[in-house]
Amino acid sequence: MNWPQEEFGDVTITEAELGQGKKADGKLLIKDRIADIMFQQMLLRPDEFDVIAAPNLNGDYLSDAVAAEVGGVGIAPGANIADYVAVFEATPWHRAQVR
């Protein structure tokens, strides 16, 4: 697995690099977090996050938590993106099942 800063180093910068005095110069800032800290920060400081990239399980509960902040999972769209295929959805499938 390649870390984003390894694969996209010319357009990204890490928090550690900023702390060492490097300038962002329009690069994307990568905030590497463990899931429980990310969960807390998203709920307490949502304005710090524009895009969240996470593995499947973590991404599922993180996106549900953030969607709850704006009114529920029916309000927040989602995307599942792989190397050669992508699925975009208005709501997570397990929440949108018709009963």
C-alpha cells in the first residue's frame, strides 16, 4: 500500500512537513489520524475537513457520524472509489433499503 504522500508527493504536504517549516504553496494537507481521534475531531471541529479518505469500515461509521451532524444519512452523499470503478450514492445502501 502506498501512502498518499509517497504517490502524490508533488501535490501534498503532511502536518509534520509544515512543522518543519515547509510551505504549503497550494498543496493538499494530509492529516493522518487513527479512527477514534478522527471521529472526535470531525464532531468537534468539522470545519477543518473538506475531504475524508478512509478504509471501508472506518469510512462507513465516520461518514454516518458526519451525516448525523447535518441532518442524517439521507442528506449526505457518498462515494466508493477503487482503481477502475466508482460507485456514487445519495445515501449508504444499508440505510436506504425500502421495507
